[in-house]
Amino acid sequence: MPIIIYAAGSLKSVLTEIAPSLEAISQKSIILHFGPAGLLREKIEQGAPCDLFLSANQAHCRRIINKGIFSYYRDLTRNSLCLTIKKQYFEQEVNWLSYLQHSTLRIATSTPITDPSGDYTWQLFDKIEQQQQGLGNKLKHRVLPLVGGINTIAIPPDHIAATWLLENNYADIFIGYNHYRNIIAQHSALTSISIPDKDNIDIIYGLAYQQKMIAPIVDYLCSTQCQEIFTLYGYKTLL
């Protein structure tokens, strides 16, 4: 029987690379299903077969464990947020937050609850609200949650939301995962903008599983060797 892995869509590139190693370790074929972690969690709760769940949000893993579906948890990797913006609006000396305050720029995000990227963006807005009362809440009502939901825009395969939405003029700014910055840099009409650590969200990906036969795969995913591969794809080390 193959090993079925449900994984956050943001992990697609790195997991596709290391899948052969997982098959070698387990001596079984690996079937990967990618999508917004919140929607994947719901499928698991509804009885979809899954041996290993890799989530961009620890809470989804812990919820499955609390329901008794899975028993074991490990931290997987770390990430943060950044802005992607059309270069025509980029100014070298402008602060990252000033772009979000620009009333005419359309800001796209992922969808909270169903997609962790949206959850983390809402956490970012909460931090902004603490610093500038009214601004964070205003952003929650103003932004466009265009992806990661049940009936939101489906991004074509081999594209990421940040670049595809902006290049197809659905938005002028996208708030999303920082590990995509190397991909964004390949698009001449776009640029990415860092959010300082003090203002950013420290994102920890987690994994959950039930059967102990999955443990060797988990040990490899959390090993120094595999974590180095994650860093090549823009993630941050757990150490």
C-alpha cells in the first residue's frame, strides 16, 4: 500500500524534490496531495485516507490529534511573510507598511481559516492594530482574500498566487509566504518587500501522523540533512 501524504500547498516544490528519498526510506510509493491546510484537515476529519499530514499551521495538526485521528506531532520548518508588489508602485525608500496604507492599491491575501497563509496575514493585521489603532482592522475589511478558500480563484499548476494574481491584474500587492521570494525575483515586473522580524509572524509548520511505520519518514523530514534542503527553498531552520 502506498503512503498517502496530505501537505500544505506551499510545500509542493520542496516535497516534490524529496519524495524519492521518502520512497527509498519507506520502501513504498508516496502519494502527495497538496492544498490549503485547513481544507485538507477537514478532509481528514471526514475520513479521507491519510498517513501523514504536513500543515503550515500547527493548530490544524493539533486539532486532528485532539480528535484522536492522529497521535504524534513534530515541528517541521519555519517561515514568515513578505509583500509582493508590482514594480511600477515600488519606491526604494518607502516603508513596507506605507504600501498597505496606500488607498488605491488593491491588496490580495489568502483566505483565513481555510488557508494558514490567510490566518498569518490576519495575525499580521492584529500586530499592526496594536501599533496603529484602526489600521489593522481597516485592512481586514479592505483586502481581497482571493485564494485558498472553497470558492476562490484556482491558481494554475506550476504558478504561485503572488505572481499569478498580480500579473493577471487581480491585485497590486499580495501578502504571502517569504520562502517564495526566489521565485518572485524571476518575474521582471514584480518585486518582493521584506517585513522586519519585529513586525513579522514567526510561522512554524507542523506534521501529524498515526502509525509508527511513518516514523522513519518523519525522522528524515526533521533531520539536519533534510532541513538543509528546506532552507534551499527559502524556509528557515528550526534550530
